[in-house]
Amino acid sequence: MNRTRRSSRSQLKAPDPLIAFLLSGTLLLSGCGGEAGGPEGTSVADSAGVALVTGPGEDTSLEWSAERVLQIQPLQEEGEGFFGVTDLGVLSGNRIAILDGDAKRIVVFDEAGGFLVQYGREGSGPGEFQYPLDLAPRPDGGVSVFDMMNRRLERFDEALLPQAPDPLQGVSYFGGGIAFAGPFMVLPTVDYSIPAPRPQTLMAMGRADTLELVRYVREQGGTITLESCGMRLSGIEPIFAPRLLWAPGPDGGVAVVGTDRYEVDLYYPPEFSLVRRIRRQVPTVQDELGRGANMRCGGSGREEGVRARGTARRSRSDLSGG
């Protein structure tokens, strides 16, 4: 990881839209070449090698249901059970890896919930943890774990045996999710050494290259003063403030929500260039929210009224509460 290249330098802001739209839109038109079919009303155009896919603004109702398919029993040993699960993932062979951050260990179960193996303890040596946060299954069947206190990725092979760790030198990553897109490790970063508003980036890191997929600036919140006691609250994000949302695909691509509209950008290796943009024409709606906050100031409780106005792009199901 000794070179850095930027595949996109536009300043982007990412919202938090419906997860179903991100997944359905990406799967619908996920190929990076040719024209893919879509629902009635969808149009495909080309813009400098980027396929622009525009769909109708109306929503498609999805039926959701939850069903318990597996229950993992506590281990029958001293200290059974989990002390604090911080992440989990599915490894090759449908094995389930659970990162027990408080116990400083990884526990692996088979697809039926049967215990297979566990590894890990507190420390700074290979395979040891201080403050593990994120777990990422690798394409080779192994798993990597980000340890914030040790500032490195602990690597384990398919049998959960520790390998040489990867130090995260020169990467301002402090948690928030890691995933592998082919041979590249994708993770969000933010540079806290510079003053706000700080640019935030989504990086794809390989053995030879470190590529920047997108760069965006998060909106900064103002300061709220409670008139009853003069208490000041800072660091509160603006209403409808967008945030980064991304997901890797099975073909090595990465889907990113990269604007404040209903748009999904698809990037593909090895250059991670933008090859497709899927979007919907959803109208902008202005809304006003009001709610009381029960605050205690100077030893007495008083409800402070908080009202906020903002604009956001909403679909019909958003407006109807669906």
C-alpha cells in the first residue's frame, strides 16, 4: 500500500435513503457494460462513458417479514456467552464469525450454529486485541479485524490461525465498517488533523495502490442555546444531514450513495472509476418538525421547544409513513 491515486475528487455529500432502493437498484443494473433492462419507464443514457440510468419516482411496495432461522447457544465452558458483540460476518463455507470485542476474541460457528473454533486474547502480539471494532471476511476465506488501540488489522487465515498483521500507516480510519471488494479493502476515512469541516473519503486499498473513490464534506451543525438556563448544545448535525452509505458487490464493484439525491454510483476495479449512475426523479419536499425536549437546567426540569425546518427528497412511501 505504497501509492495513492484519486479516481474522483468531486466533493460529495451522501444521504441516508431507503436501503431497499440501494440494493434493488444496484442488483437491477449491476453490470458494468452493455445495456440492462429495467422496469417500465426506466431510461438509459450515456455521459462520457458513464451509463445514466433514470427510473420513475414512484415507489414499489415491498413486503417485509422477519423469521428466526438460527439461534446460537452459549458455549458450555467457563465464561460462556458473549460479553459484547461488536461485529459479525459470514465466512467461506457459510461459517458465522462473531467478534466479541469485550472478551477480545473471535468465535466461529457452522451454518447450523455449532461451535467450531475461537481465538484471541488481550494483548499487542499477533492475533491479540486491545480494542477490536470491525470484522471483515476476506476473499481467501480468512478474516481481518480492525483493532483501534493497536492501530492495525489483525489477520487470520481460514482456520483462524493468526497471520502477520497489517499496520494502517497513514490511514485515518477510526471505525465505521470495512469490506473487501475483490482484492481491495474498502473503508471510510476522515482526517481529524485538519479543522472542520473535514473532508471524508471512501478508500479502496490494495497491495500496490490506494485509490480514493469519493470525497465529500459533511454538513456542520450549529450551536443551540436553551433560553431557560443558557445551556449551549453543540455538535448537533442539521436536520436531514446526509451521510455516506456504501456496499460492496459480489463482482468486486462498490455501490455508493454519493449525492443528496436518490442516486447510486457504481465503481469498478481496478481503477474504481465511475461506470454507472442509477437515479430516481423524486420530488423535493419542505417539512417542519416540532418536538419538546425534556431538559434539566439549574436543578429544575423544563421542557424546551425545538423546531426545525429542512428540505429533503422524499418518496411517496416516506410521506405516507410507509
